[in-house]
Amino acid sequence: MALTRDFKQTVLARVQADPGFRDALLKEAIEAMLSGDVDSGRAILRDYIKATVGFERLGAEIGSSPKSLIRMFGPSGNPQARNLFNVIGHLQRHAGLTLHVTAQPDHSAG
């Protein structure tokens, strides 16, 4: 189901007004990708970028074309790991966060 414009505007407003929600959104995007749901993670990152730094500024700051970044995080995007991690690293610095991976046993397997 496609998200409505009202919903996206609500998320945008909340990201801009609530630093805890903004940080949780970035964390959720990374966790989605690490768990194998790359499409959802990319979509969340796209919304996060739009609501925070923006594609124009992000492109200027990392030396990448904004149009290329928009395609990279679009529905059919397929970013190279180098580009994806460059963006994630920059977003962490921009947010003043350092995300860490923690291994936890998967009790659902076997």
C-alpha cells in the first residue's frame, strides 16, 4: 500500500520536531537492512534524508550527485556498498550518533 502524502508530511514534521524519533528512524533503517529487508531500509533512509539533511545538501557534502542519491534510495535503487556506507556514515555524523552492531542469538533458528 502506498503511503499518503498526509502520512509522509506527518512523519516529516515529527522527524523535525522530535530528535528521539529522528534517531530511532535512522536506527530502524539500518536494522532493516542488516536483517535482510534492504528495500524497507532504503525507503526509510530516503524519508530520513528528505526530512533531515536533504538530497541536495547530502550530495554536496559527500561529493555525489543529488539525482544519483535519489535514484540510489528509490524503489528500484541498488546502491553499491561503498556508496551506501558513505551515506550512512555521513548521516551518523550529521545526527551526532554512532551506531553499533550487537550480536544476539537467534532463538527462532533450529
